[in-house]
Amino acid sequence: MENRSSRPNTTGGALRLDSRTIHEGKVFSVEAVEVMEPGEIRSMREVVRHRGSAAVLPIHDDGRLSLIRQYRFPVDDRVWELPAGRIEQGETPAQSAAREMEEEIGLRAESIEPLVVYFSTPGFCDETMHVFRATRLSRVPPRPEVDEKIEARVFSLDEARAMIARGEIRDGKTLIALLLESERQRRSS
């Protein structure tokens, strides 16, 4: 395949020698990249390219939070997680998080603030995850995608922490958001 990458030749100290796209999908692409990394290490890397994702922790006026559970084929399980999805062309991460919350659980926030931005799996993927905290929520009609069968529930933070301890919440973005919310509540008490 021809080199279709528009990425610069150098990034963070590595020199890009050659690259080609080996898969172009709806959600991500895979690029084979020959690089010279710091320390004169020449290697071939397969990198998943992703435009980024946004997730949101909805906090209700009474302090409880909403999570969703849906089937995730890659892990063959129903997973408790935050409303989340990929950032669409032309959207900011905050707009994406707000859209996903409305679509998946029918909640609109008057206030949405950033919690954290991190790399989901930097060993092989460039996806950046943007996590937000949403408050002053109001109900709107949910608009799940055709292939989404979503169960939404409201939990206290203590209930969510107990679910973590029992191994019922295993999604990374959700664990991070709940940890940060726990720390926020600890500091404010």
C-alpha cells in the first residue's frame, strides 16, 4: 500500500523512516511505521490510529451518578461504563461527551467540565480519551444508535466503589473517572 500518512517525519524524538496504512476502517486505521527511536533503535511498529474519544460522568443533583451497561463484543461481556464514544469530525471533545450522554441515556448538562485527558493504550494506539464531569442534569429523549442496547442505572458513589471491589466495573475510563470523583468528594468533606 502507498504511504498515505500526513503525520510529520519526527515526533517526540523518533524519526519516521517509512509508513503505510494497512487497514482503513470506520472507527480506526492501522499504520505500519518504520521508525528510528531515541537510542538508535530501528523498529517496525503497527499503530492503531484513532481520532479520539470522549466520556462523561453524569452527576445528579443528589450526588448519585449514572452509568450504562452494554454488550462489548471484543471482551464478550456486558460492561458497566460511562457514556462515551468517538469524537466526530468537527466536534470538540466536550461537544462529543455531551452528545453521547444525550444519545445514550437521555441527559443534558448545564455544566460540563474536564476531568482528565489521557492515552488509552499508548503501547500500540494513539487514541486520546477526554473525560468530563457533567452536572445540573435535565432529561431529554435518548437517541441510541441502532446497534446499541443500553441499560442505564443510577448509583451512589459508594455503590460504584463496591462494584469496583467486586470486579463488576472493569472499564478503564470509568475506573479513572470514579477514582477522580472519589478524590474530589474526599477533598470537599
